[in-house]
Amino acid sequence: MPMSSPFGCSRREDDDMYSVRVSLPRVYRLRPETKEVGMRPNREQMLMEVAHVVARRGTCSRLQVGAVVSRNGRILVTGYNGAPAGMPHCKHPDDQEPCHEAVHAEENCIAYAARYGISLEGGEMDTTDSPCYLCSRLIINAGIRKVRYQRLYRVTEGLKLLSAAGVEHWQFAGMFPA
């Protein structure tokens, strides 16, 4: 006669082994509508969408930017712009002035990777906004080889630097309005 444990396992009296039956809830199965052509995002779309979700965590009141670094389509690190860790969030009464308090999303990605020993060599960065000049220097030195961005930053010197260093970059318009 089988005996049950409080964890849903069953065991026969003459056996020392437990038999475990696990059934996943239906929520983990693919919905039929995702099998239609065009419903499943490609990797570039998925990574850019993740960058947009990460941007929502940004703590700068002027602009929220998100970045994702991946290798072979797998996410290595994410970052968003905002005040340095432990500092008060930056507030801007006039949104026209550039923020000098926030750490950029690209900087946060690279800093996190450095802090925790994650190599970004050969990685690709997806960011909601094109990188500034200072972030482009970090991207080059981190060994990131491709950069995709959705919105063009008001100053394009960073993109010129990426081009000069041989880092591929282009504006992404595959899913979100540019």
C-alpha cells in the first residue's frame, strides 16, 4: 500500500525509494497564439524590450534609460540611469538641463560587470538611447562589439567614437516607435 509524504511524494511500504510526480501548471506552456508568424519576437526585439523594461527602474526624473549587455542572445547584465547607489534620487525642475548627478545606464552595466567579475568581451549592448561620448569610451574598453539603440541622443560624438574604434552600431526600429 502506498504511503504519502506531506510533499506530494509517494512510497510503497516495501520500498525505500520515493516516487515524485510533478505536473507544471498550464501557464508555463506556450499559448497557441504565440505560434503565429510575427507573434514571437526575435532576439534583437526581445533584448530591446528588456532594455525598455529596465529603463522603467531609472531614478532620474529627467530621462529614463535602460541598457542590456548580452552574448549570443543571453543576458549578462542590465543597467539603468540614476543616482549612485545610496544617494538621493536626482530631481530636475527644468527638464531642459542635462543631468550631472545620474550614472548612465551603460556605465551601470559595465560597473556591475566589473564589480562581480563578469566579462563583457565580445558582448552586444542594447540601449534605449544612443551612448554619449563618455559611455562610448567605456563600451570600447569593455570589449563590447555591437551597440543597438532606439532613440538618438542629442549629441552624436559617442557614435562617432564607436565608429572610429570599429564597434558596430545602428538604430533599432524593429518593434518600438523611433
